[in-house]
Amino acid sequence: MEKKLNLGSGCVIENVNVAKDHFVMSLLLTSICKDALPGQFVMIRKQGVKDPLLSRPLSLYGVYQTDAGTVLEFLYRVVGKGTWALSRLTGGDQVDILGPLGKPFEILPDRNHVILLAGGIGVAPLSYFAEYLAKDLDRPEERGEETASARKVSFYLGATTAAALVGIEKIERFCTEVRTSTDDGSAGFAGTVTELLQQDLAGLDHRNLCLYSCGPAAMIRSLSQLIESLDIPCQVSMEERMACGIGACLGCSIKVRDASLGWSYCQVCADGPVFDIKNLLWE
Amino acid sequence: MPDLSVDIGGLKLKNPIMTASGTFGYGEEYAPFINLNDLGAIIVKGLSLKPRMGNPPPRIIETASGMLNAIGLQNVGVQAFIEKKMPYLRTLEVPVIANILGEDPEEYQRIAERLTPVPGVAALEVNISCPNVSKGGIAFGANPESAIDVVRRVKSVTDLPVIVKLSPNVTDIAMIAEAVESAGADALSLINTITGMSVDIDKRIPHLKNITGGLSGPAIKPIALRMVWQVVNRVKIPVIGVGGIMDASDTLEFLIVGATAVQIGTANFINPQSTIHILNGLLAYMEKRHIRDIHELIGTLKC
């Protein structure tokens, strides 16, 4: 029987309110998540607390190795009871962690211009991915080297308004360029982030591009329409409410193409959360 | 070590801790977290004759001390279960119970026929109580005549122990229990989820696409316990308690009112090792009180 125990506890280092309804929490773990990759997530809950009942899925915003253990970072937005309870945690609080869970983003070595497209809180997993790429963690031989094969990483971040553009400082540290948009025009391009990308795509060599995205369903949907006829690989990280996180409850289903049946439901937790955008089906 | 073994209608279990259908996948999902052989039995996700896609999302929402689900019996179908899931389950040394659901009484019979000769299937749990499918499920569990029809048909084609899972969404669960017993059921499990609803007040839409769903978790435990107590007083066959069991003390409450075994459901979602924590807690309780056999606990409610 395969034993891959990824159940453990963590200690809150800090939990900082970085913008309205947005928090960055860091945890110290000593037993698990050492090899957690961008795109993966954990199920998290305060230890010993029965309300909220279910753990909450949070994608990874950063993973660091320290002498004391593995430090996990999460950037999350308070949307309901579960995330509100997480936002109340303070340094020293203990949490239960199940993870890392799910499939990570797949890196395509022959595509040297990486575009990360995030809407709102979708910035979290893509920021960790940007950092991972900038540090060449997937190719140790080139770590710290300025080589001809160096990747270009462009981050497109959209939000409703300037105040909701969260996490830009981190992105700026790790990306070659940062493009922002707001629905109300209060910062960056006035319009949606997919409209901004559409403008820029015209001037780019598509053969060298690969896209990664995370954000609201409407954004992913317009992205899928935008690149439908284009030959650009695109992976998206999807979000659904989850109970178990390990493919047992079948609560987090999304509709995908299925070769034999036409379509079927996949579990975001176990089959994703990262999917090829061309496999997603929309109602 | 205390003797925890129980007999469920001819099925011998080394301990009374089983997994509730629909909360434990096909077993393998939990192999990284526990030694599956430590369980009393594994009850797998409900099986239909043909594969079922399940309901459109959103399918779940947390509510006060519980959760609503409307999965809609997404499952691989009986054939794929036999071919793809049983080979793994057969390698375990734990009884595997197949939960079955048909759209009509004939379909229950056909699924039972298919599963009976399959090596490794130790018993059948007949689901006449799923609240989230339009055909079948609770339609047969809500009145005694149709419940009797389904159970007789299943019994006519199988020599495996037949457990019938009852719905709480009825006026008199004990009456349904008696009817099912008279039709030849070897054991009963109760309760399935309680139908419920939750609304998003910003969008003024139901939180579940299916509008209604089945409530599970600690919120339903007092109801489940009351129903088990009512039913054990009316039938002779063993009763398996299900509903909001989160820890060993919840388990003990069910045993004391008269359940011979229990099923752990929603607790598996909160901690994938819940079943083993419960088993250890049960053992500790018995050892502390020098109880040598679990039958010294079952049905010992004083009132």
C-alpha cells in the first residue's frame, strides 16, 4: 500500500492585513510541504476548532526552506466564514494542514516567453510561479546564471479597481514586465485584463509564448475565447468549493471534454486544479 | 485488548467502524492516510447500472455544523467498478460493501446480480434513500410497498448479506424499517442525509445548482441518534448508526442506544484519519472501564 502521508500541522508566523479583505499568512511547518510546487494547494483549518466544519483550500503563494523548517505563504481574500476565521489567526496559532494537493503548473522548457494572467486573488498561485521561474528552481544548472536561454516572464494583473490590485510588489521583483488593468480605469489599462492581453498579443511571437492563468470564471472564459484559434498553450488554475481535497467527496466537479463520452466532470482537487484551458467546457 | 468484533446479518467485522458510502471514494483515495485493513468495513461510493455524470456544480455548501451536498451519484457504474476498482479492493483484508442504487426495482435486482459473484464483495448496501437523484433513491425508501419490492428483488438474486440504507425524510422511519425487515433485509443502516437548502442572499439563488441537497455532519447527529433508537426498538435485525459521527464519544452514543456498528461519513472530509482516531478512542474508553467485549455496550441505554 502506497504511503504518502501529507497530513501535518503548522504554526502561524504572521497573518498580515495587506489590503482591504486581503491577508498574507505565513506558516512554519516541520514535517510536510517541503516539495510543494506552484499551482498546488493545501487544505487548512485552525487546530482543535469545529466551526467552521470544513477545511478551506488555499493555493500556495510562496514556499521557502529555512533552518527551522518549511515556510508556506498564502495570499487570500476574505469571502466567507472560512476565510474570515483564517484571517483571525495570529502568530503562534496552530493549524492543521493537508497537502500539498493537486497537480502543479507544468513548465514548458521550449517556450521562453511566459505570460501569467491573473484576475483579483488569482494573483496568488501565479506569483509563486513567477518566483519559482525567476529563481530557475526547475533547472538548477542555470540557477543564478544570466544565460541566453533566460526566460521572459510577463505578468498581467487585472482587478475591479486600483485598491484591489494586490500583490504587485512581489510580482515586480520576479517578473520581466508587469501590466495592470482595472475595470474602472483607476490604475493601468482601463478595461479587462484579457482585453489588455489581446492588444499586446498582436505584437508577440506566438511560437515562443506560453500562458498560465487564474482568476474569476468570467475571465477564464473570455481568455478561452481569445486564444481559441491561436496556437498558444494555456494552463489555468480553477477554483471550486471543496470538502475533502483528495477526490473522495466529488464536491468540486467542473465540466471537461471527454474523448469517449463527449464531456464529463473532473474534480478540481484531484484532477486539477491546473487544467489545459482547451479541455474546459462552459455552460 | 477488548473484543470489538460484531456480526452484521452474517457479515463478521473485526470492529464496528465502517465508512459511509459517498465519503470514502473507492477506498484507495484514503490509502495514503490510514491502513485500510484497520477498518471494520469499507462501503464504497454508490453504484448504478450505468456510469452517472452526477449533478452540475456547485454541489456543496457548508452550513451551521454541517454541509449540504447534491453530488447526484456521480459514479463509474457497476461494470467499471468490477473491472477497475475491485482488483485493488480485493488486495485488502477488509470486507468491502457495495452500495447500490437503481432507477427502478428491476435495476436494483440487476446490479445485485452483477455484484454477487464478484470475489471480494462481502455484502450489499441497498440505497433507497439518496435525496439527490430524480429517479430511484428516496422514491423507493419513502413508502413501505416500494421498499419491500426493492428488497425482495435484491434478496431473490443474492446470498450476500443485504443492508438497507434508510432515509430520514419520512414520517415514520420505524414503519419503513419494519417493512424492510419483513422483506428479508439482513441489516439496516440509518440515516442517509436530511434534505435541506441554502440561499445566496446577494445573488438570490440557491447555493446548490440542484437547489436542494442532503445535510450531513454534526448538525444531524441528534436526529440520527433518535431515529436509530426508535428503530432498534422495533426490529430484530442489526442496525448500523450513521449521521454526524465525528469522534469516539459520538460512536459510543450510537452503540449505547443499540447500534451494532457505525458508519463514519463527513468526518472523513475533515480529517482523513478520523476513522482510526475513532477506533482508538473507542478502545481507550473500553480499556479504561475494563469492558472486554463491545456487546457489553451495545443497547445498554438506561431509561
